[in-house]
Amino acid sequence: MLRSEPILTAQDLLTAVMRMWEVSAPKLRAIDADWPPGSGAPVFTIEGRYTARGWTEWTQGFQFGSALLQFDATGDPWFLETGRTATWERMRVHVTHIGVHDHGFNNVSTYGNLWRLWREGRVDMSTAEERGLELALAASGAVQAARWTKTAGGGGFVHSFNGPHSLFVDTLRSLRSLALAHQLGHVLMGEHDERISLLGRLVAHARATATYSVYYGQGRDTYDVRGRTAHESIFNATDGLYRCPSSQQGWSPFTTWTRGLAWAMCGFAEQLEWLAILPGDELDPLGGRAEVETFMREAAQATCDFYIANTPTDGVPYWDTGAPGLTHLGDYLERPADPFNSHEPVDSSAAAIGAQGLLRLGRYLLGRGDPVGSKYWQAGLTVSRTLLDEPYLSEDPAHQGLLLHSVYHRPNGWDHVPAGRTVPSGESCMWGDYHLRELATYLGRVGRNETYHSFFGPPRVEAR
């Protein structure tokens, strides 16, 4: 079980955060030098070198978004220029990609980070570039929302690349694209000029995820444990009826793939923060503010509680809470995770994503006078402290990865197993590296009492 220190603060981690940015810079330069235009997106490392894995190129935005976060934290203009140029030259195809559920990953990490930096007054921008960013974000949100499956009873969800029957828990975090498009005043135009609310689809998808992908310990099935998540929920695409849980990257439909759990933790917490800035009456046609915030808060707390209870003491989870090899690790929840064990890999990328969910939920609840928020806040700081140090932070200049001991697709056997070992270890992935940088950006700003970091940005200020 994750054991938090009740006196840890964001300020306590600032030295580690700055060290991470120092380590990060040469790694980004090395990847940029090795990755010419036209190459597939870097996905994960093999023996310390990033490699591509053609599937949906869902990691491209994390590559260029990482450069923008490096500029955000350090002010180094090389990273702004690199991320900015790559966004305009290489991300356009992702804006109108109708085959994926990953718009919030690819486009909010690139166009969205540039737009946020402009709103914060961190970069100068021509009117044409500003409008181009807003057009890209608006189009991306609408394209994402068009991947729609109706469910019985009038709801629906953004279906995964597996097809209209498939709801992925991952997609909750990709709702950022719908949120920004709605924030920019955009709608999805349908048949007969129907104006389809992007906020409406965002709330409906979040409600479907909270209903079908998250468990609440209410006897839904034999394996109904509060806070557990299913990677995939299967529906009858003809009539919209729910059929069963499934999993693509986890051990089974009835165990919890921890990166999927982390996507839910972070996604619900971020959406709660975003809903707080919306005018109250915008949610009235969608069940009302109280009802929408209640189901999102219940899902966020349930998933974060499950993470805390089913993660080793230092806050880094194994890749699936039901992985069969865990039985050989004894009381593994009563000690720090062991990324070098011979039975099951840990997934540091899940920890980087989940830490941000814990922190954001904690701050959200504390801001509403709920003292239970301190539990999540301290848990998030504990996970962050672990990731910003060895054996997870990669300080080897020959290794292109930043966050070590991540896992991509364990069932498919895609992850590199070092010579002489039996399970993957020592490698990095593009989403893990990006989310460690995003986590560090968040912690740095909180620790220095600077502008709060959110995907939807603050009110527009003039560049300084």
C-alpha cells in the first residue's frame, strides 16, 4: 500500500525537479538528432535507443510536446523553436485523423501546449498563428467527437480504434481535445446541419466511462472491487447495450491494468478542474452541475483509492494488479516496488500519469474544503519523489529515455527484456517521459507559487 509522508511539500521537490530538467535537455536533443522528418513516431527504447512501433503514431505529440514543456520549465528558446516548428510541419495530419481516439494525446500536447503558453504570455505570436492554433484545436476536438457510438438509454461514447463496440478507459484523458474545442466556442456539425455540443459528448463519454469502466464495490460482478477499472468495455454496436469488460493491454478483463487506471485517475481529476471554470448553466441540459461533478468526483476518488491500496509503498505499481507472477513476490505491497525482480515488471509510466491525478484531485478537494484531499495530495507528492530519483530517473547520457522501467504492451511481448533477465526493465517510453515532464512542470509551478498548470490555461495575458 502506498505510504505517504504527511509533511512532504512541492517545495521539497524543487531541487529534484530542476535536476530532472537538466537531465532531460540532452536526451531531447539526442532524439531530435536521430529522428529525421518522415520517420515513424518514437515509441519506446531498446537498450536505451528510441525505436518506432507502427500502430497509430499516437506518441508523436508526446515527442514534440516534450520540447515545449522543456521550454516551459527552462526558457531555452531552442526547445520552443523545435517544438513549435515540428508542430506546424508534422502534426497537421493528426488534427484530422478520423481513425483514432488519441486527439487529446497528440494535439493537446502540441497545439494545446503552444496555445496555453501564448495565453500565459510566455510566447509572442502573430494573429495568424494564434488563429491557426485555435482552428487546429477546434477541428481536433470535433473529429474526436465524431467517433461516436450511441448507448442504450440515450448516452454514448467516443469509440476506440478497435471499432464502434469498444470503449477504452484511456480515452477519458483524451477528452481534453473536446474540452478545448468547446472552450473555443466550437461545435460538431452533423447531418441536416445538426449542431452537436462537444460539451455534451464530453460529459456523456465521461459518464459512460464512470458507469462501465470503473467499479464501485456494489456487486456488479464477482470481481467488483471499488476503484478497479476495465481497460475496455464492449457494447453491442447495433442497439448500444453493454455486454462485458475486456482488455487489450492488461492481464485479463477482470484485473486492473494500472496504466488504464492511471488514465482514469488523471482524466477525471483534470475534467473536474475544467468544469469548475465553466458557467454554471452550461451543464444544466446535461444533468446539472451537481450531478455531473458528483459522478466524476466519485469515479476519481474510487480510482485513486484503488491505486493507493494496490500499489507498493513508494507509489510505483506493477503493470497489472492481477498479473500471475505477483504471487511469487510475497508481500510486495508492503515494500517499495522492485523493477529488477524476475516475475512481473513495474510500470513507471502509470505512476507518472497517476501522480498527476492524485495531485489534481487532492487540490480540487482541498479547494472545496474537503480535508480528504490532503490524502491524495500527499500520495501524489510521494509518487513524484520516487520517480524523480534513482532507479527511475535516467541520468545515463547514453540512454535516450528519461523515465526508466516503463511497460508498453506486456501481453504482446513488445517490451525489451535485457539479456539474462526474464521480464522487461530498464527501458523508457515516449508517454512516460512526457508525463514525467508534465508532472515536473506542475510541481515546479506549484512549488514556486507560479501560474497553475492546466491544459485549458489561464485567462489571456500579454507576452512578457
